[in-house]
Amino acid sequence: MTSTFPDITISTERLVLRAFEEADLPELVEMMNDELCAAWTSVPTPYTEADGRDWVLRRAPAERLSGRGLVLAVTELLTQRLVGSVHIHHVDHRTGAAEIGYAVAPWARGEGYAAESVLAAARWLFGDQKFERLELRTAAANTASQQVALKVGCLSEGVLRNAAIVRSRTEDGGWTDLRTDVIVWGLLPEDLDDTDDPVDPDHGGAPRPL
């Protein structure tokens, strides 16, 4: 029988992590059309309402129900605005290991929301689900995402050479694909022992699909 994650809500001092809802669509589409989200993730560009609807209503729920992963919308506790998203994927229930990616809306950057949401998801995964390892992968040039990895307590474990594709703007305003090295960061339950709740700048996330 395939293991699945429960339909959960995680709360922090400033955030609520929950399943995506249809009402999130306008903010999700706006976020994913941002320059940094387009550059560091592999979502369609431009990101249409149809893309968002397919993600919210079909693909994200299927991740949880199939046991492949868990997708959480990250919202601001006070305003309920969509701050971003967290995606637990490449899940191995047998070994208790997974990878995490994230995206942050332009208006919410610089507030430490990425690190706060990743840390909340990691604490839940280690505590409630008894996982033993979480990976975060960052493009070599994505220094802001690397700062998030450090802030939540990850350790840099190595470089995967020429392992991913990111996007860069062309002179005519379009996009071109560039190959990049990827830094692998590892997080274990004991790494969280001395981790404080982070409030640091953040931009975008790892080059992973939403």
C-alpha cells in the first residue's frame, strides 16, 4: 500500500501552510509570472490561469494522494495573502527522505518567509512523519536561496555539475535556457536543535517544478 501524507495545516507565528484552494489562483498566477520565479523554477512561462488551475485542482492533490509528495500554499496569518508555496517531493517513504522546493511572491520577499515556511515543513516532516532526511537543491548562482538553506540549518553536501536548467533574459526580452551546477543541501533532525525561527531576506527557490 502506498504511503500518503495527511491533509494538514501547519501554523507558525506569521504563516499558515495549507492545501491550495481555487481562490488562490489569481495570486498564484501573478507570483509564478514574476521574473525570479520564472528564472529559478521550471514552471511554464508565461504562467497562465489554465496552468494554475491544473496545478491547484489536479496536480497538487494528486501529489498527496499518490504518495509522491505534498504541496502547501503558504499564506500570511494576518492577511491571508498568498506568500508562496512549499513542495515536498522526490519522497522515499521507506528511507524517510525527501526533497523540498519553494517559491515566494515578490511582495513577500525580504521578510524571511521562505526560511520560516521551509523550517515549519521540515519540523513537521521530522516530528510528525518521522522522516530522517530533507534535501534542498539550489542553482549555483541563486545565492538568496542558498542563504535560506543556511538559515534553516542545512549543510552543503556537494555540487552536481551541469545538473539543471535555469532561465535568463535575452536582449529582446525573451527567455533562454542555461545549464547550471546545483548545490545539494542536506538537513537532518539533529540539525534543527540549534535553529531559531528565521527572519531573513529570501528570493525564489530551488530550480524545481511547481
